[in-house]
Amino acid sequence: MSTVIFSCSPRMNGNSAFCASLIRNAVQDSRIFFPCREFLQTCIACGFCDNKKGLCKFSLQEQDTVDKFYQELFQAEKAIFIAPIYFYHVPATFKAFLDRSQAWFALAQEQKPARNVCVDLILLGAREKGDKLFEGAKLSIRYALNSIGAKLEKSLCLYGLDKHDDLAGNFHKQKQVLDFIC
Ligand SMILES: Cc1cc2nc3c(=O)[nH]c(=O)nc-3n(C[C@H](O)[C@H](O)[C@H](O)COP(=O)(O)O)c2cc1C
């Protein structure tokens, strides 16, 4: 089964990137993508995609990378999104990536390109506690996935990861990740 891992922090070599490598080493036929490290245009609600069956006008620009990542997602059987919390939500670049799922919003359910894709979600935050820490991110990701027809299966929320190497030094949390995935 092919698995795509989307590591969605703008920070290089941080906790999300470490988490992604950990999973790639544990899951056969898996690949990591970093959609938030590349140039992407934000949705401007121009309406171009309303009747274009998934085509965004920005995807016609050579330097825009969003479509390339979504196509990888559509072809996978399983996807794992990993993202940190920035002010109770996802980082702005990842939110911009999610907003671009609007290109497929108008399609009927049976035409959605990711209707066979199941997504697991791992969210990381620095705070040690907080009932609502992950709520905004979870809702946003769930509804962006609806737009492409993918299903959010399960999520793991990890508290207390702040410095870039906190996950690398925490074997208990690494085990939580591996137990969640396997
Ligand atoms: C701009 C910014 C906002 C943040 N906001 C929060 C927050 O609201 N709550 C929280 O627990 N951690 C917050 N953090 C901490 C990150 O979630 C934490 O450092 C995480 O481990 C980063 O993951 P990464 O190493 O994969 O980038 C914030 C970090 C940054 C840079």
C-alpha cells in the first residue's frame, strides 16, 4: 500500500520533519513531501475553479507547486499529515495549501479525486496541556479533506514539543507515533 507523508511545518529539521522520517522508516512504500517549503499561491476566491473540475488558475503557473502535491495525494492509498500548531491553528503556509483544495469543492462526491484516500493526522504543539489546542487545526483539515473527497480517519495530538529536537529526544513520544501508525 502506498503511503504519502506530508510534513507541513515551515521549520527545517524540526519535530514534524523528524516525525515524518520516523514514520517513513517504519512504513513500507512510503514517501515524504514538504508542501510548505515551496512556493505556493494563496486562494484569492477568484471563482476560476467554480466550473473547472479541479483546475485552479494558479496551477497553470509553472512556479506554483500546489497541484503537484495534490496529485501525489490523489494517487496514494494512505496519507499522513504532520503539522505543528501556530497560534491554535496550522502554520499559514499549510493553511494556504489547504485553502487550495477549494479547486475541487464544487465537484460531486463521486467525482472527487481523493475519495479512495484515507488520511491520518499528527499535530504537535509546545503547550503541555489545553483542551482546545488542536481543535482549530483539526476542523480546518477535516473540511479541506472533504473538498477533495478524502476521509480523515484518526488523529494523534502531541503536547509539549517546543524546541526543534524535542521529539528526537523523547522516546516515549516516538513510541506513541509508531503505535499510532502501526
Ligand atoms: C509562530 C508560532 C506560533 C506558535 N503557536 C503555538 C501555539 O499556539 N500553541 C502551542 O502549543 N505551540 C505553539 N507554537 C510552538 C510549535 O507548535 C512547536 O514549536 C512545534 O513543535 C513546532 O513544530 P516543528 O518543529 O515541526 O516546526 C508556535 C510556534 C510558532 C513558531
